[in-house]
Amino acid sequence: MSFRINSFEEYQNEYTKSVENPEQFWADKAGHFQWRKKWDKVLEWNFEKPDVKWFIGGRLNITENCLDRHLAERGDQTAIIWEPNSPNEEVRKLTYKELHEEVCRFANVLKNNGAKKGDRICIYMPMVPELAIAVLACARIGAIHSVVFGGFSFSSLADRINDAECNLVVTADGGYRGAKDIPLKVIVDEALQICPSVKKVVTLKRTGIAVNMQSGRDVWWHDEVKKATTEFVAEEMDSEDKLFILYTSGSTGKPKGVVHTIGGYMVYTAYTFQNVFQYKEAEVFWCTADVGWVTGHSYLIYGPLLSGATTLMFEGIPTFPDAGRFWSVIDKHKVNIFYTAPTAIRSLEAMGLDFVKPYKLDSLRVLGSVGEPINEEAWHWYEENIGKKNCPIVDTWWQTETGGIMISPLAGITKTKPSFATLPLPGIQPVLLDEKGNVLEGNNVEGRLCMKFPWPSIIRTTYGNHERCHDAYFSQFKGYYFTGDGCKRDENGYYRITGRVDDVIKVSGHLLGTAEIENAINEHPDIVESAVVGFQHDIKGWGIYAFVIDEHGRTDTDELKKEIIATVNKFMGAIAKPDKIQVVKGLPKTRSGKIMRRILRKIAEGDVANLGDTSTLLDPAVVDEIKLGAI
Ligand code: WT7
């Protein structure tokens, strides 16, 4: 039974097998891993509750599969190449043997600081190897990691820590991102004032800025590792034990803690990593995503390490010290597979080819795209100028909730079509539904993208609130997992994602809930109400347009706008900064008090001539006022 697909014909055969006998199909794939005890049953599922279990009764530790399993064969091969923010700082490389030792050592540190199986550990760190070490050390002791992106503010961090009731936080004094230093420990200290569950904080020294160390609570990474050995027998876990929680935005309320479990996530991320990218032994793989997002979990850490690959971790940003940084790193480390987001491609394209020309880029074999639709222009620019028309592009569609890539070409195997994610991977059964939930059969159709059968890394629950998982994904269309995306299927059965159909927007590839941004804006004492919608943006994909009502009718709106941006920064983080803020006297509401976002979206798009029916509004006059002030 083979793990690898080598031709389109094999893809078709594997796909058929995966649909006809999913249990047999995935049991074969799972057999390629190291289990302490084999599973008793492959799958039980019910999409109504939902309740999905894979490899039931199986016992394992995922880090034995990421690390120990490789020691005999490739202990001296580089597991992680770390490229620092500043090109003048020294590169670090960790072999599988070294990574194994460091993970064991830090597992001991966690244990010495009171952590145990089942605990939730928050990781709020810059992109340094210790971040990967911390993640794997959690998995090694059977604790559940909850990584929070270092760009989130203290308030977002506190919400996430409290929701998961974390008892330990791993952080750093600070982090470098381009020309900026981020004072991570200061942000943690502020968050912890409202996080009673946290008993210990382990802090890595990265930037050397002065930090407060609270006695009894705060310990230094470097002190703790000195006291710890490099031996640690991995905790034996159940296949369905939780591996991690990762927060993602929804249409309403605070972010949801998406839960993934060990066995299914392991099998699926390794399977998709090797097949989508057609990874070959000893290649260097570079995923530019931060580990704070699911892409970093699945394709910077787990997928590549499970496959014995060399994974590159980059601390910095694409434009520092200049817009050629990505390309210089590719040449420097002879990267073979490069995986990034359309937003990065578009922003680098806009900087001009002079930043690309100095580099050879001849090590590249495969290019990937993830996180948002890639427009045709960016696709062609990527293929011509970076891939030199020699590298297949894999446009990979998936979500935090899916754990791994779902719809994507297999590099060099599936014929690509710009802006199409092409075909479902084996094991994935997409359907398109109309608004009433009827299945749209055949090709040349457009509808809501749903899944009718589980795959191994499907979301299991939303942490601490299973009903929310049901309501968000399994309630709109009974018996289906609903993705929240609109999608077309063309005449050849190729899928093209058209974008979100709910109240979340993808800003520079980051998923943000409009309600969440509104809540942050409303923290400003003068703002009585706000409404946020997206508008199309050349570089970011979508931009944030905020309509706000100021209680005092202030006229110094420039000042007010600055304050609003500062408020959003404080309560969410810079990624949610509104691009446009319009101060209005009222918002278009229906008689039942619901904001008519459809109208606001049109105004934000500059399409004021086609606002549609406004007669059901409580006060149609507000629309005229908003139209006049539109930015
Ligand atoms: C949403 C999920 C994929 C992991 C990182 C983002 C959009 C993602 C594509 C793509 C078009 C895409 C969808 C999806 N999306 N990949 N290749 N083409 N749209 O995970 O933050 O959970 O976002 O990103 O709208 O639902 P996420």
C-alpha cells in the first residue's frame, strides 16, 4: 500500500478508492506511522452532533513520529533551518538529533514547572526555533498547545488564555519583525492581570530588552534548560486526545478555539504534505506562514517533520531589509519548495522586478499559494518571475478547521488553471449546495462549498463549547460540514473558491470577524456604534471599512480616526487596523434593528448607484448622508 501518488492516473485510482472504501484507504495511510498500539476501529462519525473519531483506540505520541522515528535513518540531517530577521545575524540549523534532544529537554522543563498531560499551554513567541521546540515539547508531554500569533494584542491574548484556561505560558522577552521590536513579555504581563489560571511563565531571551520577572511565576528559558536532561519518554496518548487548540474568527462573538486531535491530524498533514508538494527526500521546504496560524502548524512544523523533511523557519518579514528578502533566502538556503500567500506575492509584485532580478531562484521546484484566492495576474507573475515557468503552482484551499489541504493540484501531476484550486485530494468529498441546501449536481455550477464525508483532520470541537462547533459548521446544512466559502465548479470539475459568504473577511490572508473588529472599535469611549465591512483591495485582497457613530458629534475626525486605530491596536492587534473610517450620524437599519450590511458593502465598494431596495429601512435618509461622506 503506497503513501505516495506519482501520476494523474494514480490520483484518480486513489481518489476512487478513498470514496468507495474510506476506512480501508485511511487505515493503509495510517499504517505508515509508528503507533504504540494499533487502532481497533478506523472511523465513527455523525455530522449531526457532530461527533467524529478516527483510528479509535490507537495509542501514540506524534513527536515519536516527528522525531524519534527519524533518528536512525536521518539523525544528522537538518530538521530546521532558521533564518533570522536580520540577514547579518547567524543562521541556526538543528539536526533531527538535536531537535529531538531540545524537545526532550524542554518537555522536562514543562514538567518541572508543573505542566502535565491534558493541560493547556499558551505559546506566544516570535518565529525562532524555540517556538517549534515548545510546540513539540507540549505534544511530547501530552499537553495541548494553544499558539497565539505574536501580532495579537494583550486583550486578544487574554481572551485566548482564559477561554482555554491555560496554566502555563511560554513567551520571549521580545521579538523582531522587520525594523520593529515587539515587547512580547510586556504584553503577556498585561494580559496576565486578567488571567487567573496561569501559574507559570517561561520566558526566552531573544531581544535582551529589560523585562519584569514576577517571582514565583516567571522563570527564564535558559535557566530552566540548564536544570533539565535531554531524555524524556514520550507520553502515550490516545488517537483522539487533543493535540492543539487554535483560535479562528467567526461571524459572531469572540474567536473560536478550533480543536484538532492527534491521530487523524498526524496522518492527514503528512499525507497532504508529501503528495501536494510531491516532496522528495532531503529537499528544503519553506512555508512562510507564522506558526501562529494553522498553515504554520501543519506545513512548517508537523507535515514536514513527520515526513523527515528540512523545514525552513523565517523570523522576519518579506520587505526587510528590502523587498528581495524572500528571493535572497531562497538562494541562500537552496529552497526547493516555497509556500506563501497571495497577499505577499501581490505586494512584492508591486515593488517591481528589480528586487527579483539579482537572484537565481534555480533551486525552486514547486511553488505554493495559500490563504485566499490568488488572482490570475498574481498567479502569472509568480509562475513567470519566481518559478521561471519551470515550477508547478499548487493553489491550496483549506481552513483552520480542516487541519490540512483539501482542494489542490498535486505538483506536476494535476494540470493547473490560474485561480482554480482544481481538484479535491483523496478522501475529500466536496459538494456545492444552493441557498436552500439542494445539492448542485454536475459541472458549471456555483454554490456554497460543503463536505459530505469526514477526513482524518476535520475539526472535532470548539474548545469548551461543543454547541458552537455544531452551530458554526454543521447546522446550516443538515448532514454536511459547511465551509463558509462560495465556490464554482467549472466544466472540467475544477473548483474555484470565490470567497467568504459570511461576515468574516480575509485581510492579507488573515481571517477577521467583522463583529470582532466592531467590538474592538466600540471600546473607544466616544463610539456608540460601528459597522465594519470589507472592500476589495489590490494588495490585501480585502480591506477594512469601518462606519462609526461618535457620541459627541466630534468634528476633529482625523484625531478621532487615529484614536480608533489605536483602540483597535490595543484590543485586537495591528492586523485588524481599519483602512478607512467614516464617521456617520446613523447606520442603515431595518425596522427590526438589523444593520443592512449589503448597503454598507456597496458603499464601501464605491458602487453607490446600485444600492438596491432601501425601502425597508427604518430611516432611508441615513443612506444619503453615508453616500455623501463615503471615502
Ligand atoms: C479561509 C480559511 C488555509 C489555511 C490558512 C487560512 C480562504 C484559504 C484559499 C485558497 C481561496 C482560500 C477561504 C477559507 N482560503 N485558502 N487557496 N483559495 N481561498 O486558514 O484562516 O482558517 O482561513 O481562507 O476563504 O475559508 P483560515
